[in-house]
Amino acid sequence: MLRTRWIAGPAAGHPGPLVAALTDYRTNRLLDLPGIARHGLSLSRLWPTLPGAVGMWLWADLPGRRVGSLSVWREEDDLQAFVRLRAHMRIMREYRHRGVLRSRTWQIDGLDQVVPPGPAMPPRRPARPRAGH
């Protein structure tokens, strides 16, 4: 599986609770994957300007003909504003009948619940010293 680096949004420092959204699109034809990937990457360029966007990455499973994203938002309204963006709606209309889209959203307390530790994870804030230590 391929994955982009973690892309921080303007709300990257928001502590939580947060909203996570996972999309999984399986195309009917392998030949549609390059166009879908190109559109996904173009949408990701908007990420640093999207209100309420905390962070995201795109992923691709080429043998499985699947592409998708994991995005984290300050709140549900921010996610819905993205879904209604003209550029996003145009892509969804173009590829709606070329595959199957599954998506899921859920509330999380912080990024550590969806982003595995490692190079892709945004840096953590240093722990505050506890009283008496």
C-alpha cells in the first residue's frame, strides 16, 4: 500500500475532540486509477487552506484498485464544508458510477487514535511535568 506523507492543516494544533473520516474508493477499472489519483492529489493541495482541517493523508492499494484518504477535522461541520466544495463535488460526480465508495466518520479524542506513531505522525507536544516530579 502506498501512502502520502501526513499533511497538516490550519487546525493542526487543535487538541480535540476531533472528527476522523476514512474514505475507500474501489474503481471498477484499473485504467481509472491514474485520473482518480491525480484528482485526489489536486484536492490535497487545498488542504492547508481548509478551515477546520487538522491533517490528512492519501493512500492507494493499486492491486486492489482502491484509493482513499484518512482526514481529521476540528468538527463535523468542517468536514461537511469540504464535502460541499465545488472541486470535491465535481470529482465525485465524475467518478460516482465508476466504482464503489465506502466512507466512515467517527469522533476521536486526539490524533494518536488514528495516526500510527512514526515518521508520518505529526510531532507531539512535550509532556507537561507532573507536580512533584
